[in-house]
Amino acid sequence: MEAPNPAVPWDRDELTVGDLAARSGVAVSALHFYERKGLIASRRTSGNQRRYRRETLRRVAFIRVSQRVGIPLADIGAALATLPGDRTPTAKDWRRISQAWHDDLDARIEQLSRLRDHLTDCIGCGCLSLRRCTLTNPHDELAEAGPGPRTLLVEGLESDGA
């Protein structure tokens, strides 16, 4: 394996997998995983070594930040698939993606805020049963709204089952 080189010249058009790992802070194994999932792409040299276009750094950063806020890889891949393949994505291209996720991110923020603000109430009361909780769910009214933690769920935010 090629040793990472943190001093990659800024004007190099292509990066080795070690260079990309060093510059992005992402493990080589994760980069290989992203490539298998179609999130990033490389070309192969005559010696079968991977070479990444410089703009892959931005894609990797986008993937990592998106993952940190809980966006599933499938959604990240779908967003990246809308970027042009024949040129380096522009700020306008990236802005379009972020605007498309605006409502989803707002719903995620609301979901996390509800969880933060109400989780202790449920666990802290000691009964551990929303069905019997007279404060949160008198007469089990939430059962009519469907399964799951109804007071913590945000409408319109789909769960990926995880």
C-alpha cells in the first residue's frame, strides 16, 4: 500500500488513494467502500492503481458531513448521481443539492429536538410504559396514531428501519 502523503501539491489533477485518504481524513478502506457503492469513482493506471480526480475531495467531504447528520447512504448516492459527470461540479450544483435537502434536514432537527427534550420524561418516570403513562399518554390515546414512539416522531420524516 502506498503511504499517505499529506503534502499533496495543490495543482495535482489526480490523487492516489493514499493522497485522498490523507487529505480527506477518511480511511482507505472507507474510500474503497464508497467506490463500491458508486459514491466516488476512480480510474486505473496501467499498473492497476486507483487515481481519483481532485474534485473527489469535495464528494468525500459531502458524504462524511451528510452521514454525520444521519442521511442514509442511499440518499447521499442519489444526490451525488445528480451531479454532472462531464465536468467539475460548481457551487451552483452543490447549492441545488443542499436546497433539495432543506426540508428533510429541518424535519431531522425537529426530530432530534423532540428526542432531546422528551426522552428523559419517558425513561425518567420509572414506569417505562407510554401505554400506562398518565402524563404523556392518558388512556392510551397515542395507540390510535399508529405504532412506535408517537410523541417523538415527526410527521413526514421516514425511518429507514435502523
